Amino acid sequence: MTATPEDSDLTDHGLDLRGAGRVLAIACGALAREILDLKQANGWDHLDLRCLPAILHNHPERITDAVRKAVADNRDRYDEVFVVYADCGTGGLLQAACADMGVQMMEGPHCYAFFEGNAEFTDRGEVTAFYLTDFLVRQFDAFVWRPLGLDRHPDLLQMYFGNYDRLVYQAQTDDPALTALAQSHADRMGLRFERRFTGYGELQRDLAHFAVQA
């Protein structure tokens, strides 16, 4: 059985560590598919990926310690290590930890911002939009609906989402099936639906920068 980012504390993708110039990306499991797609498309054979469980999105207070451990466990085997997280609700703690460890990390408040572009996302100033990426569209029930208890208490919907006016699907791929699924999530939440094709955004730019350093 192939491991997924939710199966274990750390998932390995590509463990051939022989040769010089090895680079390790320690990433949120929610970004695994996109990073692997970019790795393949760009021929980054020297880049390995280790993913922390995507469910840490729901427990940001655990992210910093998990990243610290992953860096400590692996940095001696690589020429460069970088962290593919944004702040992700850590209140600056992750950035401080990365600075302390001497490793670089993605810029931005969260992945929604760097998919759209941090500057553009900030300029929009959207406080009443609920965001989904390709990953979250696929995993909506596991990461949104059930953790909030909406499968058991649908009456809580208004309490959680009463201040939102739309669901914005930031599409990394042009997939009609995913768009239809995202639309169904918006309908279930009673929100207006908007799709924006962002592609990989600043994830692609920063991965390219990190991947060529070693």
C-alpha cells in the first residue's frame, strides 16, 4: 500500500541520497502532489521530498516542533534543506525556528496566499472568502466538514460560515471534475462560488530557487 501524507508522521518520496548536491524539501502533506509534479516536470532528480501530515493544518500549534524534528533528523544527509510551509497559523514561530536552524522557508501567511501570489492576495484583502486548493477540494470532508462536526451537527454551519459570502477555489490544475466538486462544496455551505486558476503560483518560483542552490 502506498503511503499518503496522512498515513504517518513523515512520508518519504525519493530516498536515493547518493552523490553530491542533494536537496531536501520538508513540506506540508497538502502540497505533496504539486511538489512532485514540479519535481518531475523540471527534472529535479536531486530533490527529495518529505511530507509532514497534512492534518497539521488543523493543529498549527504542532507544526513548528514537527518541522524542527524533521530538520534535525535529516539535515546531516543533505547539502541543503528547506521548508515548504508558509506561516500557516504558527504566529511567526515557524519562521523564528527556521532562522534558528539556518534553513529557508516559503514566504507568506499560508498556502492560499502563495498560490495566488502573496502581493496580489494581500492587495485583495478578502476577509469574507473561504479558500480551497485542489488538495482541499479532494479532502474537504476529511479536513473541513468532519473536523468541524458538520456531519453530525449541520446546524453549526451558520456559526462557522455565517460571515463568509463566497467560496474561492484556487485551482492548481484545469480539472472539470474538481471544479464541479468545489462547486458542490460551495452549494453545501450556502456560499457563492468563484474559481480562480492560480496554477502553482509562487510555489513553482520558490521551489526552482531552492532546488538549484546545492
